[in-house]
Amino acid sequence: MEHSPAAAWSAQAVVAAEQQGAGNLLRVVLVVMVVGSALTAWFLLRGYRQKDD
């Protein structure tokens, strides 16, 4: 089996991802939590708006 430069690069990327840990996953989880909280707050609080007729 021949090793191409692309295969070597992808193997190095896998090793680097394993060493990095869960940093990217935690960032995604935090962003989803903040956006979800903001949307939930907007959805719940929009019913309390006073209508000036």
C-alpha cells in the first residue's frame, strides 16, 4: 500500500485532533446553549408585551 501525501496529512490531522481534546465540541455546545437560551427567552417574554391600542 502506497502512502500519498494526502493520506499522511489526514493521519497527522487525526493525531492532532486527538491531542487537542474536546475544545471545539465545548465551543459548539456553549454557542448552542446561548442561542437556545436567547430564543427561549424571546419566545416566552413576547407574550408579556403590552399592546397600546
